[in-house]
Amino acid sequence: MLRLFDSVHGEVRDLRLRDPGRISMYVCGPTVYDLPHIGHGRQTLVWDVARRWFTFRGYDVRFVSNITDIDDNIINRATRDNTTEAAVAREFEDEWWSAMTAIGAAMPDDIPHATQYVAQMVDLIASFLDSGVAYPTSDGIYFDVSRVPDYGLLAGQPLESLRAGARVEANDEKRSPLDFALWKNAKPDEPSWPAPFGAGRPGWHTECVVMSLGLLGDDFDLHCGGFDLKFPHHENERAQAVAAGRPFARHWAHHGWVMVGNEKMSKSLGNFTSLTDLLEKTDARAYRLLVLRSHYRSPIEVTPATIADAERALERLDSLARRFDLPSLAGDMLEEGSHYAWEGEALDLYDRVATKLDDDLDTPLAVAQLFEALGAANAAADRGDETEARTLATAVNLLFAAMGLALDAGADDVDPASADLVSRRDAARSVKDWAEADRLRDELVALGWVVEDSADGTLIRRP
Ligand SMILES: [Zn+2]
């Protein structure tokens, strides 16, 4: 049984699925007007790992994530860059997917674009006007949150205390500061769509409720996003579903922040300015490993120091792959775990890792188990127990791949100086100059390498 923290109930709960064996999940996607930032990367990684793990556990997962391709930021950017909103959205959606592909995220099964669902949004808003849940003002159509009895469920606060805390807004036509825009009336030179209640464009909260229900249907399983989306975005999505009489997400799951230190520090420490920037400077797998080593609900710090730490851990994994010549299981979603042979030590390891991941996706504990197994595999090989060593190493490789992290046996991370020592040592051995070969071996060991002799010559790996 999969368990996940449910934001409505504030506790880890069994994932009770609409259809046994199937998981429908919706992740709020980006508004495309700029390069994806580091936090976007974490969001994508967290839910990519969840999706991959659920699939590995034998569930048939349908994964939907939207693109918001019209909003104020896109309009402002188009004005600034002297181009069209559509061109801005296209450019930054391309940037989004190339960055997300680079961090090894599988593409969603469906990628709804807000501008393709405007007709359905107009229908929903019209029905709210009919039932009196929505009302017009001079700048658009608003949703009356007082019409939803349990408004505040996701915020964890009743309507009254939310209202007391809400900031006073410029628009005094709103009945409550918590009421939100379903529709923004057309302004000159802005993109707009026709509607019986006047041309305009949809509000963000309306986009997601229409697209999630439209693709996944009533009562879908899992609605995901960052903690910052809980209120008001998810609250307002849910309020509209309730007002429309449609059962909405069965579970709500939210992931934690990314910290980059304060802004002053970020410059002097050479922090990453965007996900694209980070990917230019590091192996993308290091970011995934950093994300895996923290619980998805905890904040993480993404700085050159934490990334460097993850790179060192990654090097230990890659050296395992080199030692056992493990295949790289990159990219594609794995088949479900039961299709693989699990025996002895490997079965034990799989059970231990599955226990952690099935229980609220405890990736840090799962990763710790896998690193322990890595040590055991190397120790077994050192004492000559080739079967046990290989069984464990193969299982470690497979279980990391089940979380989307591919080990890489490629030797391209050997620096030129070390590579030079290796070729000089091979040359010395070929002329039986054992003293020189030993001296070069010592030099390599001093650089932190484990040196082995093989039929093909000198092999080096990290311990
Ligand atoms: Zn959303």
C-alpha cells in the first residue's frame, strides 16, 4: 500500500485510489515567460521520482502537467521584448522542456495548454454566473468564496480568519478580499477570447481546475504542487470544483522550498541563477541525487557546495558502475519491478528500499540503504565473493534507475593528468619496467584512485 502525506488532513495516509491499480496525477505546471528556476527543477524532479516509483511498483500512472501560456507576466514580457504573447510562451516553453529533459524528467502523458481550454473555462464561468456563485465587476468576473462552506480546507483555516488576514485590495467592487478573478475583461492590445459575458481571458485558478478535471475526470487521485500553491491557488481550484458539484482531487501532496541563501550571499558564492545555468555547470544527475537525499517535504539548499557534495556521492555510484560494468539505465520509464529477478541479497535490498519509498516517498532513507549496499558490494568484491558483489551492484543500479537516476560507467570523468599516468604505466608494463609501473601506480593512488590490472591494461576507479 502506498502512503503519502495529505495536506488536507495533515498526516501521512494510505493512497486510496479511484480505480485500484491506476493513479491519476496532476502537477501544476509553469507559466512560461522566463527561464525555469532552480525550484522548478526540484518540483519536476520530486514528481518525476514519484511517478517513476509508482510505475515501478506496478501502478498504471497517468501524469498530467499543464502549461499556462497566457497571463500578466507573459503579456508584460511580450511588451518588453516587442514581440507577441504566443512567441514568448513558445520560446520559454521550449526552454522549459529542454531543461526538464536535461534533468532526466520523463515527459507528461498530457500537457494541456491553457489557451486550448478557454471554451471549457467560459462554460464553467457562465454556469457560476447562472448559479450566483460568481459576479461581474468592472474589470472581470469574480468567484464568491463565501458560497463554498468549507473554503479554507487546504489553508487549514476557516473563512473568517482567512478574511481577517487578507490584505485590502484596490478593487472595492469585490465582496470579499478573498474573492478571486475567474475572468479578466479584455484590454486594448491584449489577447482575448470571446465569451457571452464579455471578451477577456481566464484567471489562473480556473485554468487548472478545468484542465485537471477535463483530462483526468471527477475524483482523480492526486493533485500536486509546491507548498506555496496550497493557498490560494489550490484552495481556489478546489472551491470551483465544489461549486460545480464535481468531486475533486482525492489527495493533495505538496513539496518543499528550495533555499539559495540570501541574495547578497548568492552572488559572492556564485550561486546558480536559473536551472539552465545550473545545468551548464554541473552533471544534471547531481541535482537529482541532491533532491533524492532530502525528503520531498523538507526545504533543500541548492548551492555550489551542496551540488559539489552530490557530485562526490555520484562519483561513488559511477565508480560502482565502472567496477561491475553495469549498464546505464537512463531515460525511459522502467518496467514494473516484479518483471526483474530479485533473489537473496537483492530481494532483501528491494524490500528495504520499497518499505521506505512506499511510505511517503522517503527517498533519503532509501538512498542511505542503497549507499550501504554499494559499500557491501565493493567489500564482497574485495574479498572475492563475485556473485554476491554482482547481485548487490545490479540491484543498486536498478533501484536508482527506478528513481530516475542512471549510473554511468563511462570513464570520461578521468582527468587528463590521471589518464596520462595510466597510459605511461601501461607503456612501462609493456616493456616490463616494473619499478616505473609501481611508481606510477603510487602516483595514481596518491590522487585518490584505486588501481587494478586487467587484460586491457590499467583500470582506475574511485574507492
Ligand atoms: Zn494549478
